[in-house]
Amino acid sequence: MENISIEHFLIVSTLMLFTGIYGFLTRKNLITMLMSAELILNSVNINFVAVNKFLYPENLQGQFFAMFVIGIAAVEVAVAIAIIISLYRKVRMIDVEKVNEMKY
């Protein structure tokens, strides 16, 4: 951990953020869009923990907020999967491009 600076963490986090944004904007499947949103949330978690470790190592606010985001993300995934399963049972598709056909 001695040779890894905050810039390394921020670079990884930025790459994850832009990968998540790209996946969210270009994918048509709801499951892959959900996975992209999780990538975005995990990049935020890396930022929270890295900035906390390098700027305020005696405090644990970064870890606390990361755990809070993980909890919120778990609830988000549970609700999103339930909605996707319900939608698939009704219209037999989860393609975002066919949103007019998904209306009941």
C-alpha cells in the first residue's frame, strides 16, 4: 500500500465511472443497465475510501459512507430485479428500445 498513491485510486475509479456511464447509455437490456449503475456506485465507493484514507486516515467517514452506499445499492438491486421480473412476466421482454410495447 506504500507505493500506491491516491492518483491510482482515482484513475481506477474514473475508469469504472465512465465504463458504467457508457454501459448505461448504450445498452438496451435492463439487467445490463442495472449492472452499469452498480459500477457507477462502486466507483463512488472507491473514491470515498481512498480520499478518507489519504486525507483523514484517523477517521472512518469514508468507510461509513461506502457501507451506506452498499446497503442502498442492495435495496436498489432487489427492487429493480423484482420490477424486471414482473415486467418480463407480463410482456415477455425487457428490452428498453421497445418501451411502447411494454405499456399495458
